[in-house]
Amino acid sequence: MTVQGFWRSALDPERVMNVRMTHWRGHVQEQREDYVTVEEPFEVRVNRRSLAVIMRTPGHDQELAMGFLFTERVIHLPEDVDAIVDAIDDDGLPLANVVNVHLCPNGQQDPLTQVDHFERHFAVSASCGLCGKNSIDDLMLTVPALEVEDLHIASSCIYELTRQLRIGQDVFTHTGGLHAAGLFTSTGELCLLREDIGRHNAVDKIIGYGLLHNTFPYSRHILVVSGRTSYEIIQKAALARIPCIAAISAPSSLAIDLAHQAGITLIGFLRDHTMNVYTHPERII
């Protein structure tokens, strides 16, 4: 694939491309080649009807589809999904970047998965009409708060998490253009790492992996994310029963509110053996 100076990289042709660019240093310019992260649309169809188009970095697409459907509460259990397959066109040829999710007829999927409700459901989910206290209250009606007293995590363990996350970020090392989410045990062992141009997608891929491989929920784990922590990240963690989230940057006010109510320990600015613990600090020892 070659488009306006781009070509697939030998590093990882699915997730990385080379690009020609002009580099300036002071008043001197020179032509160089650089690595950039691939961003492509990914369409999720449910029972052959389009549900959503997600801008993502290719890779682990079935995990992304599964995690997205779960955290959007279209499905509630892995058993709600019969199969995830590559979509095909009218001639029976595979469609790039499109998957079709077949739901089980007897599954517990959300009533909104009826085709005529798809568009309305996701239009509402994306609007600010669900923002603020109402969205937190709605979520807590269906997701019980986590118990805080049953898990303790050493501060020395937490300080090592970002270093391990960075070591595992293969594509970020070359492009600087990807977010990462890492799932760790409560003693600091890295279980799973996913990269994506969207931090929400990286978290969905981790959740989708657990659903597909029967390692879910993650009630004794720590989620580490690059960048900031938004309400949506906390929402996904609450649904996945993750008791602790650590981020390199700041949380939002709504993320703090939801983490407090959901019983999640929320850590921000985890850098150089310092951290801010915004909610439920009693877990950290």
C-alpha cells in the first residue's frame, strides 16, 4: 500500500507505516523517513447489521469487538456471542476491517441490540446527555461497588508498573503514537499488554481477551494506562471488576467521582516513584 509518501513498514506492516517527511533543526531542513502508527476504521456488525465504526490500530480485532460490545453493555456474558467472523461482501469475498458478531438467540444481550434500536442507542451514548451524575448513578444501579478491604497493593509494586509498561510498548518505541493499557497482578506481574491509537480501544482489547479466553473478570488485578484517565476508562474497569487503575497523567473530575463510588483505587501522575492517589487510598500499603 502506497499513498502520498506512505508505505508499509517492515517493522510491523499491520500497525506501522513509513513516511517521508521534512525535518527542521533551526534554519536547516533535511529529508528523512519516519515511522507512524497505522489508523484505520474498523466496523463491528451484529447479526450482519452495522453497529459501530471504530477508529483503531489494526491487531487483536476480535478482542476489540468483544470488549467493545461488553463495555457498551450490548452483551453481558461471553456466552452471549456465538461467533465472531470476518464479514464478506455479496460475492462472498472477505471485507477488510469488518467483523460480523453472531449473537446467541438465547443470550442475555441488551434489548437495545434489536436492529431498529442500534442507531439511537449509540447516538445517545455518545452525547453529553449521559454525562455527569446521572450516568454514574445509572451505572451503579447495575454494577455493584467493589469491596475495598479485600485487596492490598504495595506502593513499591506500583512504582514499577510504568517501567514495565514502557518496556512492552514495541510500536510506541518506534512511533511515539500509540496509547497502551497493561493488566498486572496485584504483585506487579504483567499479564497482558495492548497498544492502540485510542486508549479506550486498548482497554477494550484487554477486556475482550479475558472474555474470549475465560480469564475474566479481573477482580485481583491492576490496570495501567498511558495518558490521562477519563470517565469511560473507569466505566470499563468497573464493568471488568478491576479494583485499581494507575495512569501516567491526570484523571478527570468525573473519573474521580465514578472511581470513588465504584470502589476503585484511582492513581494519577505515576512517575519517578511518585503518585497521586485520588480514591480509596486504603488499598495502597
